[in-house]
Amino acid sequence: MGSPKQSSTSRTARIEEMRRAEKARERRTRIITVAASVVVVAGLVAGGVVLVQSQSDDDGGSSASGNSKNSGQFDTGKDGVRKWKGTLGRDHVTKAVDYPVSPPVGGDHNPVWMNCNGDVYTDEINNTNAVHSLEHGAVWVTYNADADKADVDALAAKVKKTPYTLMSPVDDQQDPIMLTAWGHQRTVTGADDPDVDAFLQKFVQGAQTPEPGAACTNGLSK
């Protein structure tokens, strides 16, 4: 049997060894905890990026997706018709679209078109529905508060006789009376302006129509 001194020394050694082992376990635990935290934080950051990107994509596809797709400007021809030089989106969206001009000449639009079989609307209509009508080859006759009532009435009578047309007020347009087709627009001086008939003849189901022959009925009536 060993002496009491040897037993005490051996016990002290064992205790010291246990302490070192415990410290080693604590270090390993801390390393594992830190590593796990880094992984969790990285996952959260990546998830946040994906979420933000997803939200951006959703907004772009249903709201102002048309914004970046509707870049460009007008080029005015000798006949006074302004032609849009640039891109016009054609996606179906369910939210409002911030069109660069009023009335809009095209771009992303509501899945449902405004009826445009000679339909006359006395109140403002939703731009995104009207743009869908333009895609079908309709001409959109618009006016604001500065337009003469006699001209408005005469234009309404002409529209009612002309398939693939529609008419409505647009309060914020720059001129009293304007005619719009997909990618094209002009101002006219009144109902008896010869440019009215010229525009209708050229652009009702004209060569600019993205979807020729598409319906102008069974859409939205108001």
C-alpha cells in the first residue's frame, strides 16, 4: 500500500487531469456554439435576401413591373402622330401601373379589358383595363374638362358607330381631346378635325395591334 503522501499526490493529479478535461470540453462546446451561431446568422441573412428579392420580384410583376418595361419617349411624325420609341411591357398585372404618359399608350395591364365595341364611358376608367383594349387593337378617345361639350357629344356619337373604339374622360391629360392606340397617340382640335377619321382608319385593328382579332366584348363594362 502506498504512503499517504503518494495517495494525496495521485489524487491531486487526477483532479488536475479532470479539470483539464473539463476545460477542453468547455472549449469544444464554445467552438460548437459559435459555429452554430454563424450558420444560423448566415441562414437568416440568406433567407432575408431571398425574401427581399422575392418581394421585389412580386412587386415588379404586379405593380410597377411595367415601369422598367415602359421606358422610352415619343417621336412625333410629320402627320402629328406621336409614336412611342422604346419598350412596352405586355404582362398581366392586378395592381396599378405607373405609366409614363397619360393616357398610356401601352404597357403591362389588367387581365380584363374594357369593352371597346363602340363603348362610351362618362366616368374615368381604369388605365390598366383600357391598355388591354389597346392591345386588342382598339382606339381610345379621351377628353378632359377643357374639351367643348359639343365636340364630346359628336365624338361619342362617332365612337358608338365604330367597333374597336372606346371613349372616356381623362382629367390629367395635357390636351382637351386625344386619340390613343397601342404605341401611338395624337391630339385633335375637335370632332370635325379630319385627323380623327384618319387616325381611326389607320389604327383601329391597325398594324400596331399586338393581338389582332382579339375580342372587344365580354370584358369589363365599368
